Amino acid sequence: METFEIANLIAAQRELGERYLEFFTADTGTLSLGLYVLPAGDTDPQQPHTEDEIYYVIDGAARIQVGDEDREVKAGSVIFVETGVPHRFHSITETLTLLVVFAPPRRSRAGS
């Protein structure tokens, strides 16, 4: 069993100084977990991924565009994004803190 405390993950992400902190990859190769933080007013630079994704909004408020759909998200929202679909968070009015699940695990890419 593995357990993680959100407060510790947020502290580690801040110390790293990056938007994204990957903190777990399953030994079975089925998924990975990360913490993604976008400050209020920030621009989300991500590109479509080669994995399915689930975002859980821990805190904050923004909008997300997934393909042609655009919706408000806030603490408690859960978003599924299929492999290869363009998506980005925008209109970030409160720092957005997201738990991210990639399945299969996210492939490391320079600049991602």
C-alpha cells in the first residue's frame, strides 16, 4: 500500500518550482499520479497526451476546454480526457490544484 498526503505533495511541488509533480507510478505499469498546479491568471501550456487522463480538482476555480466543450470546474470536479484530445484549463480565477491520473502511466517528455 502507498499513501500520500495532499499537503506534503503541494509542499514538494512548490519546492520543485514546476507546475507538475509526478509522485507515483504503479509497479504494474497501469497508471501514474501527479499534482498539477496552475496559479490564478496563469496559462495552461499542455498539449494532447498519449494517455487517458482523469483530473480531480482539489482546490481552485477555472474553466476547461476539452475538444469543442468548455465547462466551469471547481473543488470537487472530476474531468475525464481521452487520449489525444486537445484540452487546457483557462480563465483561472483561483489557483487550481489538481490530482492527475494517467492511464497508462504518463511518458516523460522534455518540456511537458
